[in-house]
Amino acid sequence: MERRYWDGKVSEIKKKIQSIFPGGAWNPLYDTSHLPPERSDVVIRLEKQQGAIRVLVVERDHTYARASTVLSVGGIRQQFSLPQNVQLSLFSAEFLRNINEYLAVVDDPPLDLQFNPSGYLLLASEEGAAIMERNVKMQRQEGAKVCLMSPEQLQKKFPWINTEGVALASYGLENEGWFDPWCLLQGLRRKLQSMGVLFCQGEVTRFISSSSHMETASGEQLTLKRIHEVHVKMDHSQEFQPVECAIVVNAAGAWSGQIAELAGVGNGPPGTMQGTKLPVEPRKRYVYLWHCPQGPGLEAPLVADPSGAYFRREGLGNNYVGSCSPTEEEEPDPGNLEVDYDFFQEKVWPRLAQRVPAFETLKVRSAWAGYYDYNTFDQNGVVGPHPLVINMYFATGFSGHGLQQAPAVGRAVAEMVLEGHFQTINLSPFLFSRFYFGEKAQEHCIL
């Protein structure tokens, strides 16, 4: 089916929503402007009462011990291959730098994100040099401060790097580095609670929907669904709590594909919009912490090697964190968060030591694992409404860069819900409908 044909049908659907679902589902009042997409199960906008907006955040684990947010390395960069991702991270950098203007709470102490603006240093082989040049040109056009470096310039600025096999490097001069994810998470939660947002520890197990069938001008039958009740299984109980709602935001991270299935997303004939699934699944990623007395000093940025290995400093005591993503054949079982230390010995360490000879003598001190909400289609975010489950919105699928883009994505979802379209950053390429049309918004700079 051609896109403009479907777009015409969507317009037709919108015009009929008011009569199908009295009250109208395309103009709800909801604000998710401070919602990070990788930590929450489901955000529910309860029915509006007495002029107020009531919001419920359903969390499976109120300790966040397994949350992707707190298990990440806390990086932020603008060195992406798509302009939308550059724009998202530029806003998020501004948000983080002015965190206490956005998230201040009366009588509470200011937040200290411990933002370290040491930048990202991406290395390219001869094969990837031309692509890097194109990416940096685009990044600069979008307002990012990034410079290109030759191997000679690289060796002069960072003498601890072995430049063998490096044809070009790109270095973030501003708004890149890393911060404390736990501090951001707690700051967001504190602000939300001060605004009256409710938090519930539990698990969404069922959606109750009403359906309506409509016929398009071409005679095709479509089934529209509207969620009006969510069943939440309470913690340490077999009972569930029914929650009436007007809007559902699926921000369940690695598990958002399962939540979408509960709502009927993808439960239709193959090759149709109703049969199109949300292609987001959990992928386990390891992070290792090591000590190396002769390692790179305080000026070291986060370094991403052409081999896929990356590392950054951790604190001031010659400690470092890093890893690399496995190949498809090496993907570990996501059923647990156990760490494979052999993966470091066999896959990570040789690449690190080849690039930074001082790392030959490193000693691993600890490690942990976390989840990517991995979009198997194009490794990019899914933002905005579902075309047929008309009051479910997505903020998921960022495949490892969700935390750094959370403030901008929250703003984008709020714009879509409140105004019916993106206002500040056009994220139309990130809409769910691209999975049906086969139109990839491929992000190539994934660490």
C-alpha cells in the first residue's frame, strides 16, 4: 500500500474519531515532558476530573535495580548519523546543563548531575572515514560542535592512543560527555511527585478496549481500538487493580513490545497495519569496570573504536568503564542479568589493548549487565501514537541512547498528545507507521 494512500485513510480516521468515540481521543490533555523512555512500564493519563490532569506511572520495580537508566554508562553525545537524533541530544544537553531550572522543587536541595563534559571521540577506519565526514557535516549543520582530526592530530592531542588502523576521528567539543543517571532519575521522580503524579508498583497485565469498525473510501475495513481500562497486578499479590484511563504511554523500554502485544498491537493478518508488531525486544549488554594505573588521564573523552569497543574514565582514580556490543551470533540470553567475564577476556580486552597499549596491564574490578530496548528494525526510537490503537503512544526502542534523549522525547510525546503533531523537532520518521511501510530511519552510530 502506498504511503499517501494510508495517510489519506489516517486523515479520514481522525475525522470520524469524534463520532466513533464521543469525547474525542485525538486531543487529550497530557504532559510527559519529564518522562524518560527507558525506566517506566506504562504511564496512564487518568480521566480528567474537576479541571485537573491525573497521571499514574506504573513501575514493576520501584527500586530501579534492573532499570536500564541506572545500569547505563550515562553518556550523552550529538555524534549520530540522523539529524533527528542530533537535535534530540542537543536539547537534552541544554536540559541537563540547566537541570535545576527544569526540576527544582521548593525546599529540596539542588541536583548535582556530576556532568563531565569531556566529549566523545569516535574513531574511523579507512572504510568508515567518508561516512564519518558526511555525518560530521550534518552534525555541524544541526548546531553540534564537532571537529574532525587526522591520525597525526589525534596522536598529538591524545598520545596514549595507538592510531594504527585509524584514518579519521571525530571529537565532540561541547555538550558531550557523561553524567550520573541515578541523580537524573531521582530528580525526575521528585519533580513529578511534587506536581501530583502518582506512582504505583505493579505490572500491567491486561488492557480493556472498545472497538469500532469503519470503512475507508476505498472500501477497506479497519478496526479502531480505544483503551479505557488497564489491569495492574499489584506487587506481592495475585489481585489486580482496574484503572480507568484516557491515554496510555508505552514507555516500558525493553519490555515495550510485550506491552504492545497486550494492547492488541500486531494481532492481525501479516502484511497489514493491524498485523504489524512493535519490533522492540530486550538485548543484554555488559559493562565492565577496570583499574589501570598507567591508563589515560583526566583529559580522556569517551572513546569509541572502529572495532565496537568503547571506554571512558570513571572518577579520578584511574578507573574506567567500557565494553562492546556482541554480534548477532554472540547475543547473550536476555533471561537474566548475569555477566560473562569471558566475553571481556576474549572480545573486549584485546580491542582495548590494541587501541590503548597501557590497557595491557588493566585489572577488572567489577561488572554488571543491563538491557537495551533494542529496535530490531532500524535501531532507532519509536515516538508518537499507534495508528489503530488510537490512545496508545510510544516512547521506546532507542537501542541504547534513550536515557540521553529522554528529556527531548518526553517533550515530543507531550506535543503530539496535546497538539496532535510534533512542534519543536519533527520526529515523523520515528512514527510507528514506518514498520508497516518498511521505511527505515536507520541509526548507524550505535555503541
